[in-house]
Amino acid sequence: MTLALRTRLLVLVTALAVLAGIAVAAVEHASARAERRDRAAPDGPRVASGRVTLDAPGALVFRNLAWGPHRDELTTVPAASPAGPRTASGVRCLRFHAAAGTGICLQAVHGAVSDSYRALVLDARLRERARYDVPGIPSRARVSPSGHWAAWTAFVGGDSYAGTDFSTRTALVDVRTGRLTPSLEAFRIVRDGHGYRAPDVNFWGVTFAPDDRTFYATLATKGRTYLVRGDLRTRTVTTLHANVECPSLSPDGTRVAYKKRVPGLPADAPWRLYVLDLRTLRETAVAESRSVDDQAAWRDERTLVYALPGDYGADLYEIPADGTGAPRRTLRAAVSPAYLR
């Protein structure tokens, strides 16, 4: 065997040994991470199995992110004392919302090759009422105040709102009849008083009014976003205001909280949280200086709740909706809050 051949063989054997070591280390790291996920952190929230319902006034239901056996489960605490012990349901969701005894739970279904996703309509006892396929990664979910309608958004191309190279699919379902509208793109669009059509239209972030007819959402087209008001009877959406994403209607129906792109901010964190008065179209910036990539929830008529990155994935913060005050963390290791009224 020549010296050159022996050298090449030695290099090959060394490279294989290095790759094998990397593979072993990766497996061990993944195993350690899985063990960590299943083990409650000593300083983490206290979580125990119990009964969770969607018709208990004064309760807060959310997706628990604390490490341990109940991670990703729907969990409840009293809204008045959110830092207390948590009761976990055993039902796991990626995104969740509830109102009037109806819940919407967006789940991953893990397959041998890839994951798929589905939307479950839940009753007040978290029992499945209906099931629908979701054609991408779940992003937003909402139930109408009456519990009669549900909506969800999924990424079907890309996985972040921060850039422009993504597409979404937003579905609506009448919970009473089971009638599904697979995509809001089936609705007629009215922009600036005229019918509008374009191949790049995307919708996301539905929020419902109490009348079981009106909803609001984000429409994106030609590089711009708009707040639209939708009509479930006429199946139309009408543009109201520019630069609005992930709207959330206040309980009294007069204001919309939303994230707004602000020039000069980093491309991966471009938003600030605002509130729009629907009567005057006057915007108010809330006193949160960090970028909020969430569909905020209204705890009550005066207070917004939203998620920001945290040690376990995300924490919930609250802030006055009128631009005063300062953000306050109210719940660690939690996302997708639903305040039961």
C-alpha cells in the first residue's frame, strides 16, 4: 500500500470517527432535552392534573409551557391569582382560545416522516365536538363571544410574519352547523369602496364581534397590511385601516388592539403594540417598548395581555390599553390565554 493511499485511508477513518462522535453527542443531547422536558423545574410553576372546564366565570385557561409532564396541556388558574397552582387537563394544544363554553384547539399529529395538524372544536368539558384538517403550521385561533363561531390561521408557506415570504390560510367554522369555510379568500374584498382581487391575498388573525355577524382580520396584499371588517352573512370583507396585524376586538366592541410595523425597527422584530378606536380611527401606542409578535387578548375593557419570549418559551404580560402604565409579567411559561366571562 502506498503512502498516499495509507494517508487517504487514515483521513477517512478519522472523519468517520468524528462524525460518529457527533452523532452520539446529538442523540445524547436530544435524550437529555427530552428528559428535561418531562421533569418539572424546581423553580417552575406548580402544575397538577385536575378538572378543567370552559364555562367557569373568572377562570383563565391557557397552554402551559412549564417543563414537566403537563407541558403543552390546557391549564387553568383563577384570573384574579394567576401565579397560583395550575390545574392541567391532559389536552394538548399548540394554539387555543375559548368563549361561552366552546374551545378551539390546534394540535400537531406526529407521524413517522412528518407532522400534520388539525383543529378540534371542544365543548365546555373539553370533549371533541368536531375535527378539521389544518393545511399548515398553526398560528392563530379565536372563538366568538357567543361560542357559535371559531376561526384559525395556519402558515402554508414560511413560518414567520416578520418577513414577506410567507402565505397563510384562515378558516372559519359555524360551530352550530359544522359548516366550514376553508379559506377567507372565498370572501369578496372591498378596498377603498371598490371590489378587489389579487393573487397574493393573505388573511390572518380573526377576531369576532358579539353579534355573530361581524368580525375583523388582517388582509395582506402588495406588501401592505390592512384591518378589514368582515360580514359573515354577505361574505364580504372591507378595508378600514392600514398597517394592522393580528387584531383583537375589545369586549365592548369599540377598539382593536393590534401589532403595527414601525419603521426603523429590526427586520425580525418590527412590531409595536397599538390600540385603534374604531369610531375615530385614532391610534394609541401602548407603553410596551419590545416587539410583540402575538394576537393580544383583552383581560377586561382596560387591560391587554400578550406573550413575549421567556425561559420556558414564553411568558404572559399585561399593560393598560390607553398608553399609560408599564408592562407587568403576570404568568410565566404560558401562551394562548382565554379569559372566561
